Amino acid sequence: MSRRDENIIAGLDIGSSNVRMAVGKIIDPGSEDEALQILGLVEVPAEGVSKGVVTSIEDVVSSVSSCLENAERSIGVPIESVWLGISGTQTMIQNSRGFAAVAKSDNEITPADVERALESSRSVSTPLNYEILHVTPRSYNVDGQSGIKDPVGMTGMRLEVDTKIILGQSSQIKNLTRAVYRAGLEINDLVLSPLAVSNLLLTSRQKDLGVVMANIGGQTTSISVYEEGDLLHTISLPIGSAHITNDLAVGLRASVDVVEKLKVEYGDCSAESYGRGDEVDLFEVGSPEHELFKLKDVSSIIEARVEEIFYLVDQELKKIHRSGLLPAGVVLTGGGAKLRGMVEEAKRNLRLPAIMGYPLGLVGSIDQANDPGYSAAIGLVKWGSEMLFQTTRGRTGKGDFWGSLKKTLGFKGRLKKTISSLIP
């Protein structure tokens, strides 16, 4: 990005149904009043992606190019680089452990010692066709003293760290990066989208108590589970709001475009929300013919698929023995979460408290910033702001966390080495 626009940060979320870009700006960088403002949000239909997997690079290039053009027109500033989100469809998590000898003669632990310990934990055997996306620390150990969250400034001779290694499928990473490069964009870094969204929507207290974030997209639903501040589990389920639309198209024998509008304007996740006499004429939502349907029947179709989505979420919680056992409950986001009654259905089906997630830490942003559909793109902007500008924060609060992780979270160095293989 050009020098004059160095405070501008863009996040690119390539979904199965839509490609979204968020553009933000750091206000008063380096000062106590430093804050993130969202300047523009753009959405275009996605082509060439199915259930989080690239199926046509040419179509993805076209969608990204269209999104980029609209974003630049919206904010009036050229966009040269983005923080690119990677879906959880093709990811794995491994536990690892690293260590480092404290370098200073007075045995005071520095950020450099932390980085060396984290880098050491990357020395794990990765499955074929997978590579490391993120290294997230769980806790540190200093000379046998365990359970330490931030060891910098402490005294010791040996620093150890327990980490979670998040792996992404190499072929999908290369397909996405190739498409973005061909659209004329540089990539600041690759970020697992569920992590970026969690960083935007979840508080430290929620992560400590135990929480599951469910991002309901068009063709997938990604979940991330946190407890005691650690990421326990993340996965992308091959089901989303587009399946609701398909069910309605089959059940009502109407076009997908008509039932999509019907779903958005009249749909409810609970059939009990409508009485027997409540009806809708499909002509009102774009059908060329007049045809009456009971809204109770429409919502019954929606309710059945929503119950399936939350059933699959609960099955994942059962795998890690957290079904019905997360005090901070469920935080919902994603375009599919906007359906009326979704929060209530989450409470009923998952037997947990449930709320809609809204961005944290934004100032003076546009109204669209509260749209759950943009949470991934905005989360990438926030992630990028914390990574790029952590050096201006000093050693306080979250700036410390991002500062110690900057090297081990980075993918950019390895990405640069392979640019020649990605671009023909």
C-alpha cells in the first residue's frame, strides 16, 4: 500500500455465496486515543467457490476484481494489499511444545525469548499437503512454574510454551492466493477467518468462561470453541443458509430468487411465530404469478433446517465434551444468522445462552459494520490493525499479545518465497 495510505487496512473474505471486503483506518495511531474506524464495506456475489473450496480460479479472480473495484470507488483510495481470510473447511489443529534458553545475562525474559520459544514449537511433523497457518500459545512455563500467561519481564533460565498449531491445506491456500494475486492485490498475511471473527466479537471474559462462536454463512457454518482463554476446537460444517433457501424452493416449487426474498422478508426460525391465518402471496416477493402460502408452513421448512444446523453444532460440542456446558453460551454471526428467531432457536437447540455478536473496539464506523454478514471481513481488518500497528502500542494490554506473536503468526515470509510458483 502506498506511503500516504499506510493507515488504511483492507480485509478480504472470500465466501461461498459472497465476496466481501472491509476497509478501515487507524485513527490517531500511537496515541492513547488510537482506534479503528471502518470506512467502507463492499459485497459482490461469489463465483468459483463451493463450501469454502475453490472450484474455479478464473471465477474467483473475477469476483475479487469486482469487489476490489467497488471498494476503491467507495472509499476513493487505491487498495494495493489485503489481509486474506482462510475458511476453516480445510484446517487441522495440533498441540505442540517449544522451549528457549533465556538470552540475557540477568535472566530477564524478553519478547525475543518468547518468539524463539514459539518458533521452536513449529518444529512438528505436519500431514502431507498441510502447512502451518498459526501458532497460538496456550500457556508458558518458566523454570518449572506453569500456567503463566505472559512471561515477559519475569526472571528464569528456561522458557517453555504449550501451543496449538493450526494447519491449512496447501492446495487450497495456493489456489486462493493465486486468485488474489491475479486480481492485482498483494497479501499482507493469511488469517484463519474464525480466529479473526472471534477476535472481533468475543471478549476475554467470554473466552475464559467458555463460549462457542457460530458463523452461519451461505454454504458453511464455522464454529470456534474457547475455554480458559484457549481455542479448544474449530471446524467448518458443510451446511448454511443457502440450504434453507434450497429447501424452500423445493417445498414451495418456486424459483430460488423468489424464495430467497421470501426468506429474508417473511421467514422466521420458529413456526409458532405465525398463526394459521397468516399468508403471503409470492407475487409480493417477485413471483410472476399470484400464489398464496401459509407463513406457518414456510417457517416450518426454515425451522427444520435450522434445527439441523444446530444439531450438527451440538454434535461437535459433544466431541469435545462441552455440549450444554459453556457458561458464556453461543455468539451468532454471519449472514445466515440474521433470520428472525435464530437466537431463540440457538438457545432451545443448544441448551445454552445465545446472543447476536456485534463488533468490539470500533469507533464512528458506518452502520453496515453491525451487519453480521461482514463480521469476517471486519475481523480481518481488526486483526491487521493489531498486527501492523502493535509497535506503536508499547507493552500494554493486547499490544503485548500481538507483539509477541507477530513472527510466529506470520505467513508472509514463506508466501513471498513462493510467489513465483503462484503466478504464471
